[in-house]
Amino acid sequence: MFRTHTNGELTLKNLNEKVTLSGWVQTIRDKGFMVWIDLRDRYGITQLVFDADRTSAEILENAKKLGREFVIQAEGTVIERASKNPKIPTGEIEILVEKLTILNSAELPPFTIEDETDGGEELRMKYRYLDIRRNPVKDKLIFRHKMAQKVRNYLSDKGFIEVETPVLIKSTPEGARDFVVPSRMNQGQFYALPQSPQTFKQLLMVGGMDRYFQIVKCFRDEDLRADRQPEFTQIDCEMAFVEQEDVLEIFEGMTAHLLKDITGKEFGKFPRMTFDEAMKTYGNDKPDIRFGMKFVEVNELVKGKDFKIFDEAELVVGINVEGCADYTRKQIDELIDWVKRPQIGASGMVWIKFQNDGVVTSSVNKFYSEEDLKKIAEKFGAKEGDLMLLMSGNANKVRTQLSALRMELGNRLGLRKGDEFAPLWVIDFPLLEWDEETGRYHAMHHPFTSPKPEDVHLLETEPGKARANAYDMVLNGNEIGGGSVRIFNKELQSKMFDLLGFSKEEAEAQFGFLMNAFKFGAPPHAGLAFGFDRLVAILDGNEVIRDYIAFPKNNSGRDVMIDAPSPIHNEQLNELALKVNLKS
Ligand code: ASP
């Protein structure tokens, strides 16, 4: 037996017991006549003590030869510690070692394997297996496991069946580029890795599975914006004979169940907001509603006062930053510079202060009397001590810019607390999105999303105005899940492909299998998928998804530990009938 106990469980209750422990040497303190070792495993740390007086000189000598991260086995007796460590569960005892076995030696690790480490990100990723020995990383993986268990149990209890779908498939358009895999047996042909199991889960509904879920890897070859991973995990779900309401209810229940587990609180019904409302009030389809600063549109109050910038703007909109009227000139200028950065791209910003002495003043006093400003302040619901920040321009652009400012202020003012959770549904998304670059419509969600029945007629006249039965679950300013009621009628599906610019032949070649299935009695169905990595990160009060993935890729899509991607041998290329033609 390698161990009788783990390193996290012995306490004074075990006093005088003979035990065997195994693990890694975290630290060694050598006082000459005595040596102490912190022995680590997944469960914790137990202190070992080697003492020539109480055991043997030979053991003490052997202990001195150990190095950090050696894998050892120690047999001994549980004794009470002289100087106790109240910070760890095993802090009141230590093991007086009577037998020591070195199971494996270790080279000096490239960084210290403790909660606080001296290793930079890149180095820790290269030696991720060492990083995983550290509590901050290990605990996140355990948290992820617990959440996955909860999800599985919840959905199983509700009658969902976990079905695996293939990884070598044909392209599923979800807005990203596919990763492709060349086929050796079918030369010149390629599989695509699923961007999601979308079409398969729909086929499972045609197959009568009724309630499906899968915790599944998805692959999207996108330029990696901050904190995206080319392969990520979804909780993918689909239900038959349901309407939007049924889906919202089940998955609101699932999320509330997870949230209750973490916070102990009941979450009840999640608020709902239409896409239009979200854009108008927060400039964003994934609003963080943990804090206010809702958008206030003031066109009618600011136009016609000879202030050209506002007169010419499509939209003048602002936020009220409570309690910040005492911002200095310098602080405000810094915010103005912040919104003018190319990433945000605003041309400027106007401020109005409702001072503590009741005076309302602004950066545009030349154009607006105090009475004008007071009216604006009133519309904002501002009170003494508040600072209003206004931006103007093209409606869509200015909303996006103001939204970025709102989130930045939310961060700076500490309003985005990791241990507070504010979930909501955003519903009624537009069905289509016009893409200037390609000059055609794209599916806002994906091509299988059903228009709202009352908007179907718009597909003939003004497709851009049609709304979809599509919904996103948003948590703390992040989209954690999204889905839709599906088209289950082959004529409507074919119309959709048409609108998206697929020719009959292309649609047939790419989605013939789905259209075919729809000929054989497809039930009404709907579903959604959660981004599991992000969900877990947010539930754990964090936003960095990489930390919750055992072996993540870096921003260039590389796994620096296994050094992938990498070239393959000529033989492999030949077998696949492929030739690499690098652009220099
Ligand atoms: N397949 C969709 C996605 O990955 C989710 C869904 O519509 O169920 O976003």
C-alpha cells in the first residue's frame, strides 16, 4: 500500500496512529539535527519530521538528500506539533518518520510549486503538469468537475439523455471557420471538426430522443480574441415538442440550481429583456445588470442649441455616474482619452456635473444654460454629487462606445463584484444581420433558427426586420448560453438558406442530410448550448476561461507544452495526398 491516508486528512484525532503517506516534497527545512518536510498531494500538505534523537540518524541523513518535488513515501507516527499552523487542517500534527522511501527523484522545477509562484504564464503553460500541482490551478479543475457533475445530475433527473455525436463531420456553419481533417481513405476529401453538434442534435430530435444533452468539445478556427480557445466545451442541449418558454424554464432552472449551490441563495425567475431593449439601455446584447448607469437618450433636450456636434448626431446618449461629481479635470480628461483610444474610437465626450452645492455645470456651458442642464439632469434622474457623461454620433456606434465606458467605470468603481450574480435572458434577437463586407445577410444565431411566426411574412419584404425565436442567457455581462427554436419545416429551411445566399445546389450539398431528415416527420424542437468553460469561470467569480481548462492553448492557438500545431512528416503528407504550399 502506498498510503494509508492522504496528506489532507490527519488531525489530532489520529494521534499516535502509525500511518503511511505518499506525495511530493514541497519544502525542506534543514536545521542540522532536525529536518521538516512539507509533503503535498491533491488533498493537502502534511508536515513530516525527521529527528535523529527520536528515530535514526540514517533516516535523517536520507531526508537531507531529498530535493523539491521528489516523490516519496513516509511511514511514521502521528504526533502533536510544537508550533501549530492554524491555516491548514493538518496544522496541529506532524509525522515522526520511521521509514522513508524515495519513489522517484525530480529535477529542480522551473518555478516554485506553491500558491504564490515565481513562474510567468508562458513558463507555467509549458510545464502545465507542474502548474496543476498548485492549489489555485487544481482547485479550479475540481470546481469544474463539480459543476459538470451537477449539470449531468440535473439534466438526467429531468429526463435528458447524454448522447455522443461524432467529431469527424462535415461543416456546421456557426459563424466561424472550420478546422479540417484530411481523409486518408478518401483522398482529397476532408472532415470538419464540429463548431457545435447543432445538426446532429436536431437529427436526434427527428430520431425521437426528445431530450438530449452532451458536455462536448467544439472547435472554431477564429482569430483568438482575448480569452477565446479554439477548442472549448459546451453543455449542448435540445428538446422536442417544446416552445421557447419550455426551454427557458428548464435552463433557467439549471442555472439557478448551480447558483444556489454556490451562493446558497434562491434565484427565482430570471429577468428578461428584448435585444432591442438591451441595446437601447446598455448598448450591448449581454448587459451586466449588477449595476445601474442605464443609458439615457437626450436628443430632444440637446438639439437646436447651436452645439453642432449634438445637432448633427443621430443619437446623443449618456450615463449617470453616481457620486462622481467630484472628479477632477484630470480624471475626466483621462476618461475622455480612454474613450478616444482606437479600441473604443469615440470622438469625444461631454460631461455635466450636478455639484454638491446644487449648481449644475458642464463642459458645454457655452451652449446650454444652467436651466437646460438641469432639465437634462432631471431626465438622467441625477442628484447632487452625480456626474453625467454624454456621447454622440451614429446610434449603433455610440451605443457600443458608451457600453465600453459603462463597463470600464463598473470595473473602476468596484461595481462588478465576482461574488454577485445577476443572470437574465436576452430574447427576440434579429434573425439576420446585414454584412457590409460580403453584401449579404448572415444568420445572427445560425441558419437553423426559426423566425418568430408573426415575422415570417417579413422574409419576403424586409428580412432584416424579422425577429427570431432566439435567446441568450447572460450572466454578469457575459453570454453564457444561447439557442433558438428551430426551423422544422423543409420549405422554411430552404427559404432560409436562400436568404443566406446559398444556391439550391450548395444547400443540397451541405445540408441535404438535414433537409432529407425533415421529410420524414421532424417534431417541433428547440435548444441551446452553454459555454461551459466560461460558465464555470464566472460561477467561480473569475472571467479567465483558460484557468479552468487543464491544457489550454495560448493566444496564437498553440499548445506550448506539447508544441502543437507542428509540421508532419512527408510520409504522412503523401499518404494524405497533400502538398504544403507555404506562402513566404
Ligand atoms: N449550436 C448553437 C451554438 O453553438 C447553440 C444552439 O443553438 O443550440 O451557439
